[in-house]
Amino acid sequence: GLALLAEAVLEAKDDPEAVARFARRMQVESTRLTHLVQDILDLSRLQIADTLHEPERVDVGAVAAEAVEQSTLLAESRGVEIVTSLAQGVRVFGDADLLTTAIRNLVANAVNYSASGTRVAVSVRTQELLVEISVADQGKGIPESEQTRIFERFYRVDAARSRETGGTGLGLAIVTHICANHGGEVTVWSEQGHGSTLTSRLPPPPAARTGARRDPGPPAASSGPPT
């Protein structure tokens, strides 16, 4: 794409408006390429054993808030509101930077597949002695036949939408590896016409599991679409 655009610029060198139009498109494509290369590098690192930094207790509510903050501009540009319900004092043992990346990817995925004027709900709570991070959208949902494939590398439910948003098809694969590296998993609930909810479940620090009592926390976004 960049090569063709560069050729178009050369051919249109006497037409300033066309040159400017092609140059803007080159910026878009170079940004897309940068994101793709970065995602491939991130995924490659995650597939190598012992990729985590020295594990530490991570405040999940704090990293979720940071991930939401990093997604604000994207949400505003698409007319999507992000609402949060982040339980306090919920912790896991792991890498704060990677967890922030995972949640940011979940939020970005939800925003990119949401229509203007809708909401994305991000929640953190404890449930059945696990830490749950849920991101729910009010999009058109994912066909049941495709729900098992959305975490595959480069797989896109809506290829045209992905091209429009500049997606690389690696975001959810990266989430899967980060959750696995933290001893957890990520699952999807979706119903066509009623949105989707992606939920990451991670084990708490070992000491928190011993004799811990169940904390129902705030209502979970994973029970269905946000109201």
C-alpha cells in the first residue's frame, strides 16, 4: 500500500491537492504498519517463556483505570462513552504493564466495534475467589459460530470494520497470552443484537486465596450487555 501511494505521489507531483491527499493516506498506512509491527513484537515476546518482569502485587482497579484513560481519545473520536465499576483493593500477582496492555486491548476492541452514541462498560470485581475483569459493549454481537475464533491471531469477524479502524487482528491474541502468563483465561459472551462481553479471570495472590471469603462485588458486566 505504501509503495503504491508513493508511486501515486510521484505521478501527481504537479497536483498539490492530490499530493496532500496521498500523503495523508500514507500517514494512515504507516501508522497501521507501526501498530502491526508492535503487536507482532509484543506477541512474540509473550510466547517466549519467562516473559514477565519480577512478579509483584498489582492493583487491578488501578491498571484498569489507566487502561481506560489510555483509551479515552479513541472512545471520544468514535462517540462512545466508557463507564467503569472498579472494585477497590482487588489484586493479582503479576506484571502491571502487561495487564494494562491486556485491558486496553479489550477496551479498544469494544470501542472499535461499537456504534456512536453507545457505551462500553469496564468492571473489576472478585467472583468465586477469582479476579474478574469484564469489558461489555452494545455492539451488534458476534455470531455463535465465530465466537471460538476471535482469539486467533489475525482473525477478524468483520474485515471491513477492522480495516476502517486500523486493527491488526492481534489484539485479542495478545490478551489471551497475557492472561495465560498470569495463570488465567479470557472468555466471551455474545448475542447478536445485544452486544458482547469479554471477561478475563485471573487468580489472586496465593495469600489472598487462603481462607478468603467470597466478595460478590458490584454487578458484573459479564452477565449480559450494559443497560
